[in-house]
Amino acid sequence: MNICVVGCGAMGSIYAALLAKAGNNVCVLDTNLDQVDAINRNGLRVWGASGDTRVSILAFSEPPANLAEPLDLVICAVKARFAVAAGKCIVPLLGSNTKVLTIQNGLGSAEELANLVGPERLVVGIAQGFGASLPEPGVAHHNDMKAIRMGAYQQARHIDVQAIASLWADAGFDAAAAQDIGAMQWEKLICNVAYSAPCAITGQTLGEVLADPQMSAVSRAAAQEAYAIARAAKINLSFDNPQKAIEQFAERMPEAKPSVLLDLEAGRLSEVDVINGAIPRQAEKVGLEAPVNATLTALVLALEKQPKLSRT
């Protein structure tokens, strides 16, 4: 397949490298010029749970004007806050049969992207348990490699979703099509709220939060609050014990740092507003409140306004 990965950060790098290694024709688009230059100069390296892979692929900082062949698939791997900007870059790349797979944390970005690329071609994916980071330009690392799940946004055909999932499975991912992608988004969100803000506030890894008596209590409270709101919203969750779910999540990759902490350490704005911050908005829809996640979100946003912190 001819594939373009839009957003070649830590997760986008993993997608691009493993799909290219499997024999697909892959290029990447990213606004980080250091990342683009490193990939074009030295190739893209991904190491960790998937092994150690280096591939030679083309990287662009602007949408390429003259691709040799139409794209079969565009993968949108940017952070949620950049989904609209990414969508505008994606539109010129679309052929009549191009599908768009968007994989972001949190809730809400798919709707914005569908308005730009068309709901009939949009597939929504979730990435579970990778613990990915970008230690230097052109090099990504991941602690684990749990699963990729994807489903039709609205009008995309399930047979097309299955074909895309098979493509990912052939590249070594635990990938599958899901009928209820919304429920799976919530299941990942419950695990994410347990660690994203608590780790960002304390500088701890997932395993450290899990082992810390004070912070593990906060982590459980955030997850339980999100779980209760999901149930009130009649989300068909596959588990009934959120504490067990978040413990297993951390135990798979105890050394991992969530993206919100990595962003704070790098002095970047984080995605906390679509992770922990999504819970109060969803709570309002079902007549509830979410004081734990609202407080955690406010604390992270306050930290983002401070000078870059050195965490050890």
C-alpha cells in the first residue's frame, strides 16, 4: 500500500517504521524540521518491544505536491490539539479511494477531522499500551506493544476497516477491527486518566504511581470517576473493575512515562485537556460532576504555565 503518516512523533514513527518494514511504500509528514531532516539523512529507527528497526523513507515538512502514485491510506498520528491543522494538510493528499485512519488520545478530535476529510472515508483507531517516546530526532522507543483497534467513524465500510486492520497485523501489530470503537476509546481513556495527570504532576512513571500509596489512591479515584461517567453514558465497557484494569495497564510497562509528562518535561503544551479534561465535559452531558479529573486537569494546566521544569 501507499501510505503517508501525518505526524511523525513517537507513535507516528512506530507506525511508519513497522509498516515500511512490512513492504509498504511509506512517507511521513511532520512540521518538526529536525525530525524530518534526521529521517531523510539517516532513516527512521524504532527500537524497543518490536525489536530494532531502521528504514529508509521520505519525510516532508509540507504536503508533497507530486506523489508518484495515489495514496491508499493516510494515518493521522498528531496530538489531538493539532487534528484540525493536520486535516487541512491531509485534504490535498486525498485521492478518490484514499482512506484516513486517525489515532489520537482522548475524545473529540475525530469529529473535527471528519468535517475536513469526509466521514465516509474516516476510520478511528486507538493505540493501547505502547509507552512510546522520541529520545532524539529520527529515533523512537516504545516499552510495550499491546494493541491497535479501529472502527468506522460513521459511514466507512466495515470491510475497508478490516482490510486496514489486516495491513497492520501483517506489519506485526496486534491489530483488529472493532464494531464498537467508542467503547474501546472509553476503556483506554479510563486507563489514561489514571496516569496521565498524576504522572505529569509528580514526575513519576506508571509503575511509580502504582506503587505510591498517596498517588495510587489519586490514580484510582480518577479512573473510578471516569468509569462511573462511562456507565452513566451507557457505554458498553468490557470490564467492571476499573482498579484491576489500570493496575494491569501499569504493570505491563512500569517504566513508561505518559505523553502528558513527556510534554511537560520538554516544555510543550500537553493533551491533558482531551484526556483528564474530557471527563468533566462528558460528566456534564449525563448530569454528573467530575471533581477529581477537573482538579487534576487544572493542576497540569498550571504546571504548563511555569518555566520548563527539570524532573529527576
